[in-house]
Amino acid sequence: MIRATGGAPHFHTTTCLMTGPPGDTDTMSTVTYQGLEVLYTRQQIADRVAEMGAEITRDLNGEKVVLVGVLKGAALFLADLARSLQVDATFDFVAVSSYGKGQRSSGAVKLIKDLDEPIEGKNVLVVEDILDTGLTLLYLRKIFLQQKPKTLRIAALLDKPSRRIERIDADYVGFSIPNLFVIGYGMDYAERYRNLPDICLMTPDHPE
């Protein structure tokens, strides 16, 4: 593992090694950014989000949609996904608590910020950074369905099937990955690294 260094960002890049399609769990990279191994580069992310946006646009068939971002991790993903949609879209946000400051989920989900506007009769797309145990999205889906939206779909940038506890799947998935701890592109470790443009791997021996 290459250690992070102080001062200006240091880029050490080599050719990204792709062994499968964008959603393939075997996709690996030898690119590093600020001493972190890059799992998906900003260009790979942009390309995949554009593909997801085109698919969602087709499914909406010209109808309006409310994008509900799950704070804070999904903020960057929602912004890019929204710009790839070719339909009338509005934003709303919810915040839940399910993680501490370490790498493990507490297992309990608590709503910290609710929706600002009612969603009854509307097409709703929940935008999440990672679908892993399924606890958070199952909880959100339950409370949203109680508000009787016209449709309710889920878009997850990353999916970790091996981590699933609850039986729930996303309608749209950016990348399916093994049980890796990832940071960047909105995702954090103890609130750090959200602003990294790539999705990187966080290893136990990386300096905090």
C-alpha cells in the first residue's frame, strides 16, 4: 500500500486493468490517487452514470421524477445522475444514521432528516451511494411506500451483494463490487475523503 503524503496531491497512474464490464465484480485497477488505490476512475464513473441516466430516462417515458438523495454519501452521485436525465426532475433529501465513525454499521437505522415535500402520486427515485446490508434502503422504502408514490425505484451507485442482510435490490446499479471498504465520490471514512473524484479503496493500514 502506498502511503498518503502531505502537500499537493500526488498522482501515480498506470493503465487501469479492466477484466470485465462496468458492473463486473472482477474489475480491478492499478491506478493510485493520493496514495490510495483507485477502484473506479472519475471517467469510468461518469460513463456508467450516463448509462444509468439514459436507462432511467427511458423507463420514465417523459414523466416527471423526484430524486431523493440519501445524505451525505449520495450527494455527488445524485448531482451527476440528475444532469444525465432527460426528464423534468426535482430534488429532495433524507438523512439517516446507520454508521459510526469506523468501518462497521451499527445495524440500527434512524431517520435524521425527513422529506421536505410530499411524494404522494409522484415518481420517486431513491438515490443511494452503496447498497450493502439493505437495512437503510429497506427502512426508507417502507416509510416512502406509506406515502403512496406513483412509482418507487432505487438507484445505487455501488452494490455489495455479499453484505446483504435484508432481501432488497436496486432497480439501477452502477457497479457491483465485493466486500471492500470504499471512499471518495461522496463516500467517506470518518467524514473524510468525500471530495476525492475517484472511488478508492480504504485499507486498514492506511494512515488516518
